[in-house]
Amino acid sequence: MWTQHTQVRFDGQDVYVGLDNAKRSWKVAIYLGDMFFQAFTQTPSPEALMHYLRHHFPGARYHIVYEAGYFGFGSSGPSANLVQNVR
């Protein structure tokens, strides 16, 4: 029996990611265009987030924003680097 596998591509589509970053976890909200897709909590790892995005939304343009809030911009450390280096 033959099995056909198709990979969904998101070439040229915008994926918007909102981060609420804390020391022990990140709350992540994802929108596809103007439609809410998913919210979840993950370990505070830029690499883990990028792996998730590239795996689930290959070829998309990622737009990542995060709160500056109580701790200011300095506490965001790795997430600020992630925001600057999204491709």
C-alpha cells in the first residue's frame, strides 16, 4: 500500500508570536494573520521556540513581540536576542 505525505508550507504568510517572559517559563500566544491559533507555556528557551515555529510553520515570516513590563527590557536577555535574529 502506498502512503502519501504532504507537508504544509507557510511561505509568505505572517505568524505573530506574543511572549510573556518570566524567569522559569514563557507564555506564548500564536496568531496566523488575524486569527488566534494557540497559546501554551514553554521553558524559557529561544532555541525551543524557534524549533517549534520552524517545525509547525515552515517558510513563514515570524513576528515576535514580548512584554517589557515590571522588569524592563534588561530582563529579557535571550528573548531580545531572539527577536533581533528571527529569520
